[in-house]
Amino acid sequence: MSVFLKLLLRNRLAAMGAAVLTAILFLVIITPLLPLADPDVTDTGKRFVPPFSEGALLGTDHLGRDQLARLLYGTRLSIAIGIAAAVIAASIGSAIGIIAGYYGGRVDNLIMRLVDMLMAFPYILLALAIVAALGPGLMNALIAVAAVNVPFFARNIRGVTVSLAGREFVDAARLAGMGNTRIILSEILPNVLPVIVIAMSTTVGWMILETAGLSFLGLGSQPPQADLGSMLGEARAAMIRAPHTSVVPGVMIFLIVMSVNLLGDGIRDALDPRLKSGALSRPLATTMVDRHGAVPAADQMGLLNIQELETQFHVGARVYRAVGGVSLHVSPGECLGVIGESGSGKSVTALSVMGLVASPPGVITGGAVRYAGEDLLAANYESLRKKRGQNVAYIFQDPLATLHPLYRVGDQLIEAISSHHRISRTEGRKRALELLISVRIPNAESRLNDYPHEMSGGMRQRVGIAMALANDPDVIIADEPTTALDVTVQAQILSLLDDLRRERGLAIIFITHDFGVVAQLCDRVAVMYAGRIVEEGPTSAVLEAPAHPYTKRLIACVPELGGGRRRLAAIPGLPPVVDNLPKGCAFAPRCEKAADACRKGEIALAGAGQRAVRCIDPEEVLA
Ligand code: ADP
Ligand code: MG
């Protein structure tokens, strides 16, 4: 709730709307307590007294009634009617929408056609017709305004419900044996509630206007009772002679509708879950870089050289140290494995390289990323953009999420190429075909015209790899590319990547949580834990003689075919939360060998030759 308020108030216009609306609401709530004249007492001797006269701050109207009193009581009535209409319309409309969307089929058809019939009439005409049938009066105006707004809510909420009703959590609720009513109340309603609130907050102003419109035409509040619309209507005849009688209610209507709409827009933005985690702004084009310490000097290691990289997430007062000083490098033709449990900072490290961590909340606070000697963290957006895909390309875990669902894969490949090179369509097609062939997609020619959903998971991931290869990059960062695939397809993808790096001299950073995969593909491996590297070295050396207790436990978790009756030892406990890292070794709470010294202070990554380990009592002494 407080996050919501903070987001809302950060939006200046919405805050202004909220302030004006609060002031007006406060005034109308305390109206009965104010020393005001009776709003309905006429005094024809004092007609059209101008504003700021004695005894009549806002003047009097054509019957000598006090304008201030009429304004406040009228506003009270108008707001009450507007809000009541909104609540009624929202409740009835949403109920209709949820039922239609949830049950679907014939129920949906019947209900929605009725709603369509209501929608076929122009708004105000329909309201007029309803009031004409029911007779003039404030209550009937309220009913009319609520009725004409029901279809709006029904349509909106039905749309949201239809997409929710097919989701897995609803199926799960059904499997758990819940009845329809219970599912609607406990699964669907909480999910559509924000949409209802948003729709309401953006339509209240409109309903206040509609009620005022009906009153203006004499169909709403009846004399002598004042509401904003009837005040305007009665002032119409004296518009020239005594303009204040029109200006006073006019300004009030303007203020109310303006502030309600500004606030409504603000609520909509603040409730939008996509905007909630970040600020109200979209993420920046590159990750924010705010380096405090000195930038590490270039050390000529590898083509891509990550040096003491630190990436954090600043969420409110909390600082999540997702990556805390990671150094990695790869050379052409080499494959470096990065391994660690979920949440250890592998993806954030990878995304930091090309400035792809969402900012806010992501900030790179230290270190350097050098590509062929150039510090990418100091590069401007344009030069980074040119390198993305062209020099360093990514392959992600879920190709179904990274491919556009509505474009053919061929067109997406062509787009990937044309974002860096000017090519004609025929050339693009030719190149796309070559790419699909190079990742060994059978019938590549016809597959170009497939949509992503027409392909299997393994084939989609091949397309993902083809896309990464589209601009002949030198470095490929593969972030768990085979996690979503079955083992046979995984083996094919791994051998494909292995061939590619041999043929093209690609440097590959391969992120995974699976030591089996590392053993198949990687020359060297770096083990990450809680945002830091705890061990690194040539794959075979690390696998044969792991030095860090964590590495040893990780390897012990890999099942071995025909490996006898070895017990698979899971690592007890969970990785630490990175906004509150323990002092000293982050693995100490889960480590059998942990001693007091482990929890004291910083432990350095100490190495010999190609190997290094961050432990004061390693399993293997590195020589
Ligand atoms: P993995 O090793 O599984 O790829 P990640 O690199 O995705 O892990 O995440 C590293 C850490 O950063 C995790 O502890 C995660 O909770 C944290 N993190 C990632 N994104 C955010 C974010 N937007 N706000 C706060 N913390 C985040
Ligand atoms: Mg990840």
C-alpha cells in the first residue's frame, strides 16, 4: 500500500489532482458544520448580488439565494451521485463481465449480445430515454447514468476474465476441487480488482459530468434542491447579466472532473504491475553505471574481460548485491562455463556485460567490462547498441519468450540482421536460410515461414542460436540455453555450439546450473555463489579435485549413470538473500567445515596457476 502511495505521489499531476480533490471532499464533508446561509431560502430583494459582497462571498443567484451555500451543498450532491453511479455501474458491470468471461460459450454469447444492444445507443441519448421513461428526479438520473455505464465495465472486465479463466492457476484451483463460485471469488476477483478500480477511477469524472448534464436539462435534481448541473441550468438565462452565477458552478465542475481524471490516470499508472517494480519511467536504454572505486587497469586477458564487476539493485532503501566483484575472461575459440545455483548472480553478470540489466533498479557500481580492450561500461549508448548482437550476442533460456509470437521466424532472423546491416529482402532471406541450415534445422527452406508456436522447443532454441549468430558475433553468452529442453535435444544443442566455436572461433560464456553440461562443453569453469566466484579452473581439474566445499557438494548432486549406489547428497539450506549477505564466506552457514574464521572477514580468491579458490580451508591444496 505504501509503495502504491509513493508511486502515486511521485506522479506530480496525480498528486495535484489528489490535493485538489481532497480539499473539495473535505469542504463538502464539513459543509453542514459551516456557518452558511440556508441554500434554499429565496430573497428576491437581493437578486444577483455580485461576489465578495457582504454576507454573500460568492454573490447570490436569480432568486437571491446564497451561491456559496448552494455551491457547497450542490457539490456534495453531485459528487455523491457520481460516486454512487460509478460504484453501482462497476459492481453490476463487473459481475456481468466476470460471469460472461468465466463461463464463456453460450452464457457469454447471450450476455454480451445484450450488452452490445445497450452499447449501440449513444450514451446520453440512452440516459435521456431512461429518465424520460422513469420520470425526472435525482434518483432516476442516478439509475440512468449507472445503467449506461454498465456495458463499459462489462466489456472491459469480460476481456480480462477470459484471459484469466484459461490460466494454469485456475485449472489448479479446479483440480483442487473448488467450485465455480469459490474460484470466481478467490481466484478471478482478486486478479480483476485492480482493473475494476482503474476503470472506476477513470470514469467517475465522466459520470459526475453526465449527472450534471441531466440536471442541466432539468431531468436530474428538482428545484429548489441544488446540484452543480441544475445551478448551471438555472444560471443560463442570466449568463450575460450576472456571469458569476454560471462561473461559480462551472469552475467547480472543471476542478472536480480535472482532479478526478488526473488522479484516476495516476492510480492506473501506479497500479499497473509492470510499472510497480521500477519507477514510473521505463527502464533506461543501458544499465546505469555509477562506479565509486578506481576502474581496474586493463590486463590483456581474453577477448571479453570482465574485471571485478559489481552490479546491485537499489530498491527503496535496500541494496541487493547481486554481483559482488566478479572477474571472468574468454578468448576466441574458448568456452567458459559459469555455474551456480539459481539466484547466484549468473544472469545479472551476463546482462551487465552489454548494459542490459534493467535500470532502475539495476546499477553497476564497480569494475570494468573490456571488449578487445575497450571499457564497455564507459561506452555511450550508441556504441553499445552497435556491439549488441554484432560483437556480443546472447542466447536465452526460453526461446518461446524471446521470439515474437506473431512474426514468422524467417522475418525475425532478417530483422536481426538488418538492425546492423543494410540488406535487401532477398539477400536477407538467403542469409536467414543459411543461418537455419547452419544450426541444422531440417527443411530449413519451409521452416522460414513458420511461426514460433509451430516449432518444437529444441527447434525454437536452434532459431535462438541462429539469431545470435546472425551478425557473426565474436562472443556468445548463453544463459541456460538448454534448461528447458529434454536431454537428447540438449545433447544436440551442446554439440552444435561446440562445433560452432571450433568452426568460427567463437568465444562462449556458457551459463548453467548443471555440472554434466559443463563437463561436456567447457574448457574452463567458474563457480558462482551469492554473487561471487568461489572457485575457478580448467574443467577437468575442477571436476576431478574440487577445492571449494561448495563445488564439491554441487558435483555430488549430479547423478551418474551406472555410478553404482552412490547417495545423491543435496545441499541443505538455501543460498543467502543478497540484500543481507553474511560477513566472511557466504557459504559458511551451509558448510560442514565452517569454522569461526570463515565468518570473520573477507576471504580472497587465492590461486595457483589456472586454478583459484575462495576458501581458507579448501578440500584440495592447489599447487
Ligand atoms: P541466476 O544466477 O539464477 O541467473 P540472477 O543473476 O538472475 O540469478 O539473480 C541474482 C540475484 O539478483 C538474485 O538474488 C535475485 O534475487 C537478484 N535480483 C535480480 N533481479 C532483481 C531485481 N530487479 N531487484 C532485486 N533483486 C534482483
Ligand atoms: Mg539466471
